[in-house]
Amino acid sequence: MTPSNRQYLRIATEEAWAPPELIDLYRRHLSEKTIDDIGFGSLMGYFLGSDHPQPQAVAARLQGAAEGRLADMDSAGIDHQVLAVTAPGTQVLDAQEGARIARLANDRLSQIVQAHPTRFSALAAVSYEDVDVAVAELRRAVTELGLKGLILNDHIRGSYIDDPRFAPLLATLEELDVPLYLHPNTPPNSMIGPYAEAGLDGAVLGFGASAGLHLLRIVTAGIFDRHPRLRLVVGHLGEGLPFWLSRIDHMHGKQVRAGRYEQIKPLRKPVSDYFRSHIWLTTSGMPWAPAIMFTREVVGVDRVMYAMDYPYQFDAAEVAAQDALPISDPEKADFFEHIARKVFALDF
């Protein structure tokens, strides 16, 4: 039984963290202008360069995984967090820097979990620039360090996980039986222009537009047909795609029949079916009951689980709002705890 006599734990499944070494590296790159990524300058330039108290608090909370974070969790009624390296993670770094930071982050996350096994689990980071190195680090993080999946902070310097060169990494996820978590980032340089000029490149729209594109690419590229045991978790209620599933099925089917695009091939089933067989969605940043209830209806109640999006969206009132969803107590237990336990194989 939980401390408040609830009959379930609240497990938050998309909770950002960063080692201080990564924050220091970001600051250096921002200062020296050595990363050619417009979104990185917009995103981390704000959180690490603004004198406003809100981004300063986020930057401080990102680097904590002990007393301060635990106090925040207790104040909001969160029993357990699944930690992952914040966007953009390693994905704006070159192969050498990225691999070094990924290994450091995974070691540190393992230590955090071992120190607080009932409060934290964690996802592995890798550098996607060298797939062989990424495979080896993922294998080490899961089999030796006990991490529970892999974080993918959207595009990989403008590339996507459906590129055939990443197939060995996806096969390793299948082999290890751990999920891939697709997390948003600012759009790549090839896409960000209209969003940035309107001030819409961040979480207000750009994140969802970019990650939603990545998610749909994964499905329409046939990734789940080629990797049938791959599990994918996506935050923010699927980046808007559940609302579009009927239209996507209709238009994708027409494209396949017409042969309009060489890259659009027949799939084994409609696009929407993969949301019910291979994809799980979390409520991170989307604590709105109508959207949650609609998403549960269209993808299945067993496909939607709780997340907060700490520390970017840290509000105890949002926890209470989701506790008040018009669903039964057993459904709440699944939503807050049991689905996460199953998807991430949580054993605390």
C-alpha cells in the first residue's frame, strides 16, 4: 500500500535528467558556437542562458536525482520515476563526445537506481553516430547496469531511426526485450525555419510536429514488420497522431494502391493497428482529461500510461487531475502502475 493509502503506485515514465558534465558540455558548445543545430541553440540556449527563474529552476532540477528530486516527487505524490537523459541528449554531439557522455550517463544512472531502487529506474543513452558502438553500449547498459530501455531524443542530427543503418540497434532492442522511448526534440535544421521564426519550435508545437513525423516514419517504413518484437513508447499522447489515425489509414491506403511514392510500401496491417500492438503512449505534458480519454478509446486502455515530464512540466495539480479521471480504480492502477511495470519490466 502506498503512503497515502492508494491501492496503486504512481510511476512517472518520462522524467528528464542530465549529468552535470553534459550541461557543462552544452554550455561550452553554446559559448563557442560549435554545434550547427538551430534547435539546440534555441532550446538549450534558453534553459542554460536565460536569467528567468523558470528555466533556471529546470536546469537545476535536471541535474538532481537525490534529495531535491525526491522531495519534489513526494510533494506531488509520485512514487517512482523512470529517468532518461534530457533532449537533445547525445544527439547533437559527435561520435566521440556522444559515446563518452552516454557511457558516463549510464554509469551514473545505474548508481542512482542502486541507491534508490524503489524510487528510480532508468533508460540507457547511446551515441547513434556509430551504430556498432551504440549496440555495445546498449547491451552493457541493459545486461550489466540493469537499465530498462533506450532513449531516442527524436532525430539524429537530421536522420531518423528508420534509416537501414540503425537496424542492428533495433534488432538488439528486440533481443534484449527492452523498449525504445521516442522523446521529442526541436526540429532539425531542414524543418525548423517556419517554427523558429514564429517562436513555435519548442514544446508548444515544434516538438510534437518533429516527433510525430518521426513516429509516423517508423510505422510507414515497415519497422514493426521487420522488427516484430520491438516495443516503442512515445510521450505526449502520441504527439497528436491518435487524432489523425482514421485519416492516416485512409490516405496511406490510397498511396499504397496508387503507387504514388516509391518509399510507401504495403504494410502487414493498417497504420492504426500498430498503435494497438507495438506502441505505448504516455501522458507526459498532456494532463488533459478529454485528450487522455479519447486516446484510451482509440488505441486501447492498455496502451496509455502516466508520465509527468519532470522537470519541464512539474505541477502537482496535474497529478490530482489525472487521479480524478473518470475511470475505475482497477483502471487507475493499470494507468499509473501496472502498464509501466509490464512495458519497462520494472521489478522493484
